[in-house]
Amino acid sequence: MTIAIGNDHAGTEYKFEIIKLLEELGHTVVNFGTDDNGSMDYPDTIHPTANAVENNEADLGIILCGSGNGAQMTANKHQGIRAALCWNNELVALSRQHNNANILTIPARFVSLQQALGFVKIFLDTEFEGGRHQNRVSKIACS
């Protein structure tokens, strides 16, 4: 798969470790995030990440910022995006199973690196259940 990744300064350290994991798993990574810890505006990296997923240039996306809130809000402005802010394994699994999330949002200041890496594995390995959830997911976009 091709995975788009975006982050602000709070997510840089985790992003590099996530990229290593993704590449070890055989995925192609497109890095839209900042590569340093200098303060920057998260929409500058999150919009390109969301665009890549929305335009089918990437299969899925991963975004990181301090709380995850700003990154998720930004990504979810895109009609074809279902970004899920997750801070435990169950939320990650449910975001895929029930909501067909196509972007995982990680709150880098509130989870450990090991948790974040585990979230990525769950996100990639969990399938959308469809069925009764498909009708609901089809109603999410405004247009």
C-alpha cells in the first residue's frame, strides 16, 4: 500500500519511527510532514496528506500533532476523508471496522511511541465490516 503521512512539530519523532515501521512492512510512504521540531502550522502538512488520500494517490493516511485535534479537524474538512482521532487500540480497530476510517490521527503528546506504532499496525490490519455500517458511512460526507 501507499501511505501518506503528515505531522506538525509535535509529531516529528513519532513520524520517523512510523515511517521505518511502514517501510519494514513493505509499504510505500509519501511524507508530507515537517522533518524538524520547529514550530509550524499543522494545516500546511495535513491538507496535502488528506488530498493524497482523497485523490487516491495514497491508500490510507496517518497524521500526527500534539493533541491530534487540529490535525483531525483539518483532515475532516475534505469530503472524502474520515479521519479518526485514536488514543487506544479499541478505538483504532473500531474506526476501521465501523467507520471505514481512511486516516489515522495520533495525539503524539498523549500516547507513547510504542502505543503509536501499535495503532499503525492495527489500523493497517483491520478491515471495514461493511453491512449495517456501510449505510451510515455513506451518509457522512455533506455533498
